[in-house]
Amino acid sequence: SGMTVEAAGCGMDAQVMGVPDGTSWEDGCKRCNEALALKGVFDPCGGSGRCALPTDRFGRTTYGVWLKAHSAPSPPPSPPPLAPEEPLSRDALYLAAAALAATAATALAAPAL
């Protein structure tokens, strides 16, 4: 179609350039919006953009048409950090060492097959 925007995607606010002669700004912007939506450009930000005619401080429409899109949603919050593990007590270390020694002694005493 020959129409362009400076940047397309979530959070965009860009003037639609190259609207063909004989096409209204609104219709050109609508076609540009539809083409970008078909390409999936707006999928992360709600599915489509919207056209806006700029106005001056008196509310009069000025030159051009802008294509705007919502910003992408914020990512989900990060999970809270894991609590640090408590160090093993001296008694727990002795019990673990004793269990390991008993397992090793049993394995050494078992007859070979």
C-alpha cells in the first residue's frame, strides 16, 4: 500500500505516512492498522492499534493521522526469594555420619555373590 510508520508495536504513537491520494487519512490509517494487526504486531499489546487525528489547542484537526497502540502488559511479579536453608546442627551431622558409616560397614560385611 506504500504507507509507513516510523515504528510499529506496543506503545507506538507514530504518524501514518504515504496515505494514497484520494484516500482519507482515517481510511488509510485503518488499512495500515489492519495490515499490522494481521502480521501480529499488536498481539502482545491487546490485538490492535487505534487511529487518532491530532488537534491544536483550540480543538481543530491539524495535518496527518497517528496510529497508536497500548503498551505491552507488565510482566508478572517475580516470586519471592527462597529462604536460606538452616545449617545442619552438629547432632544432625553426627547422626548422618553414623548412618553412612553403618551403611558402609554393612556393605563391606555382605558376602560376595
